[in-house]
Amino acid sequence: MNRKWTCGWLAALGLAALAVPALAEPPRPKPGTDEATPRVIVKFRDQAGSGFAARQAFDFRSRIGELSARQAVPLRLARSVSERTHALWLEQPLRGRELDRMLSRLAADPSVEYAVADRRKYRAAIPNDPLFNQVQETGQWWLTAPNSTFVSAIDGPSAWDLTIGNPDVVVAVLDTGAMFEHPDLGRAEQGGKFLPGYDFVGGTGSADAVKIANDGDGRDPDPSDPGDWVDLSDQRDPLFSGCEVGDSSWHGVHIAGIIGARSNNGTGGAGIGWSTPILPVRVLGKCFGFDSDIIAGMRWAAGLQVPGAPANTTPARVVNLSLGSLETCTAPYVNAVEELRQRSVLVVAAAGNDGAGEVSSPGNCPGVVSVTSLRHVGTKVGFANYGPNVTIAAPGGNCVNIGPHDPCLYPIVSADNDGTRQPGSMIYGGKLGTSFSTPMVAGVAALMLSRDPLMTNEELIERLRLTTRVFPVADPELLSCSDPKFTPDEQGNLPNDGQCNCTSTSCGEGMLDAGQAVRAATNAVAIVYGPSSATSAQTARFDGSRSLPAPRQQLTSYRWSIVAGPAGGSFSAPAEAITQFSGNAGRYTLRLTVTDSAGTLDSYDFLLEVSAPADSGGGGALPLLHLALLAGALALSRRRFSR
């Protein structure tokens, strides 16, 4: 059985703190292993036109009862995910062939669109190694401008030169819950960062639901984190028999702090989005959370209706999922991600911390941005999952030690708590894992949307990819993550404890660059009219062709320049509002500098990739491209902030 653990290393940074014993995370079964499943997710077919349309929306309990009777499978409602999708308790947990046969019988029923196991998902974190029993705070190195030491740092200051976030762009954190009392977060209504949120852990039909919730009730409007510890008495309960004993993780507050801790306030640390609100959605309880709770939380966070839950009046544009398990992406997640995509809500998920060459679910679902973890020097951290399904890489923390009692250096520092069970003192601490790489990408995506709120998910993902920094020169002492020899030995151990040199086929497109990503989030209207027909086979792809509503300010001047690219690129301006570009094959960064009628000067970067025909050897001049900036189509009246 594959085991995953959480890290519990904490340290003080500007707030009182205590060292807290490490919390071990429960075993995580791989796909196909013999995990007992107490619940299933069933989606009923849409029967509009058959006389059941109204009934299926309001009398789903009858449909559940009829399905149970037809298939001779005792089923009880656990909770509803949507009007036609419901989590159902089984009479007793099933596993292996018995579970497969039961699911096949339910799925074959003419009223059912699909039936899948309601699997468990776990917060993503790393093994608890006794060598790392002390913590030395190194500060928020991951948020600084990259240099020869902090190669993988994301360069927050360059992003903040352009925007510190927009209060209308909300990021939802689906996790263990919120700590509204943390001084670097607090409630939005009191000048803090946390919106009211909702708790989806718990439900009806079983006392087990209340045990998992660990707060004495089911779904309710209070998403506070009550703690997720597991003790010896819990372990004797069959529900938690596979869970490891350990203290509370306070996982959700750490992630919220990375995305949006109060910044520039002289307390604690900085968040990526100084003005980005956090929507806490509690979906993980004691030890784990069910898929149905997570999917219901995803839908609610995006502003979709969830039966039994109130309307969400502050829908998110970005959803952070620092959770998962090694299994395929199931139909309920595919449906949910697509529903969110249709509402232009981006899902960012952790690749997972199994050291596996595959991505955890839901990070492996279509349309999800999957994030793996880098060491400070830009190589893959040993615990991080990798492979072709990874979208992008960001710092995940790593420990550099000389001896068994040396401190852990280069953790990911964020808001935390020193309580072992119930919440204790509010502190700042360091942790490691893809859990904490993921909110970096979610936070940068929110900054991009703050600069251009009309960007689609596809544009966000493309620009996150195109603006990444290339992975560093390979360390000769490490294998490539893509090397066929990078495989576990007979004991399941990877070479160099899982560290490897990243490639674009193993760790995503490259390293997250907040400054370049936010700069590329432009709402300038630039249209490629060319290339001309003078040269036949050469092609060009230009990032940024679309139109927007009328702006609040009119443009008075603009200028194109080549920021980076092969030699030979040049511009000419044969007509008003049209610029011609020509250049050799390669990847160019074109910068548009504009001035509006209020005297605001701003600039935007576009990416141009030029490919030569296969028989040209990569050379040859690009035919002319006509880049047209439509006067008056750039909205620039935004606040400007200095660092």
C-alpha cells in the first residue's frame, strides 16, 4: 500500500510559536488496491419530456428508493452534489470484485448515467522524516526575485509592480477549513481576507459523517478548521483504521496564507495577492474527505447551486485543490471541472506527493492545472509526482541538512497554528509539499485575472505555460526525470531520494514566473493579419488576438518593441494603427507600450513563436506580420502600486 504523510514542521516569524510534533498522514491506496468503500456517487439521467422532469428535481429521494429496489442494493442518501447527482451510503462497505459488480449493476440501470465509488481524498504533504526535527526560518524565499541561490523563486515583486490583486477576483481554498482569527488573514468584513465560506464535511444517513466532520455537525455555514488529528481511539474505529496517529495539520490556513495573507502590514509574511479575497470551503475532515464533498464544494465555490446549501454570493474565479489520491479522473470530477470551465472558473490542483511518475486525481482531470514541486535550485523535489500530465512547476520546499539535528532550510513559510488538536496560538510556520506549490499558481492566476478579468481558462493556462522560465542546466549528479533509468529499485526507492532534473515532459512547461505571467495578462487588442504570401511554409503563432468592450480611457500613443528573441527581428509602421513585424524563426517577446488620455503609461508583453518549414533547417526570414492595435480598445484606468 502506498503511504503518504503530512509534514508538521513549524517555526516563528514575527508571531509567537511553539515546535509542534509532526503529523503523519494516512495510507493512500493506489488504483486497484483493496480499499473498502462505504459510499457511491450516482448520477441519474435527465428524463425531461418523459413526465419525470419536475419530479427528478424535487423528489430525488423517490428515484434513489426505486433504484435501490430495482437493483436490490440498499442505498441511503448521504448528500446531494447536484439535482441529479447524489452520494449514497451502502449498507456496508464493499471492496474488490463485490464493489465492481455492484457498481456495474447500478450503472446498467436505465435511470442511471453513471455510478462510481465515492473515494477518499487526502491533503497533499510529504513523509515525516526524523532527520528534520528542527526548523530554522529562512523567510519567504520562494516569493522573491530568482537568483543563483533561489533559482525556482517566483518573482512576486515584478508582479506587484503591475497589480496587487482585485477584490472582485476571489480564490476558493477547498481544504481543512479556515482560521478567521489569524492576524494575517481575518474576516473580510473586518478588513481581513476570509469571505464567509461554507462547510461541506458531514451529512445525513450515518454517524460516521459526524465523526469525519469532527465539529459535531454536518454541512453548515461555518467553515472553521476544528482540527483533523487522529489518536489511538480513532485508529480503533474501522472508519479510521487505515489512518496514522498524529496532530492536526492546519493545512487550509497555510494554503490561504500563501495565496492572500495580509501584505504590507508589518506583521507576519506576505501573500501573493495583497487584495485577493479567500473563499474557505471546508471539504476535508478528520484524516480524509470524500469525493462527493469535494465536488459539491467545487460547484458551490463557482456559484452553482448545491441542494441544501445556500447560494454563494461571492463566487470564485480560481479554485485551489491541494488534495488528491493516485487514481484515474472519474466522471463526477470531469463533469464538475467542465461545469466550472463554462463559468470561466479555473481549477488548480496538486500533482501529489507520492514520488510517482503519474499525477494524482483530480490534478489529472482534463482542464485542470496540475502543479508539481521544485527545490530551491530548480530540480524536482523527491516527494513530488511528475510526468506528462503536469502543467507547471513551482517551489514546494525542501530541507538541506548536514547532520541529524541540523535545521530544515528552504521550507514554504505561511500562516499556521501551534495547536495539536484544537486551535492554539496563531503563528507562521514552514511546511513542504505540492500542496504549497499549488496555491502559488492559483494566486498568480488571480493576479492575472485582476489585470484582465475577461481572460478565459484556456488563455490563462496558455499564458501560464508560455511565460514560464526554463528549467536550470541539468545537475550532472542527477538523472533526468524523463530518463528511463529513473525508476524505483526493488525496495521501491527512487535514485537520489527522488530528486531529478526537470524536463518539459516531466515537470510541466517550466518554472512559474509571476512577473512574466501577470505582464502577459493583457487586455490589449492585437490582431495578426499576416503572414503575407511572399514566403509559403513558415508559420507564426501570436499570443493575444481578441476584442474587448470600450475602455474607460482612450489611447493616445503606442509603440511595439522586441524584448527578447533571435537576431533579425524588426518593425516598421506603414500605416496608422498597423505595425509590420518580420524576423527569423524562434520565440519572440514583443512588448506593447501605451499611453492613455489620463497620462497613464503601461506595457504588455505578447509572445510570438515563429516556426520555419521542416526543409529549411530552421532558418529563413518570416514573412511580414501585420499587428494592428485598435485605438481605444485598451482599458487602462487601474490603480498603480509600488512595492
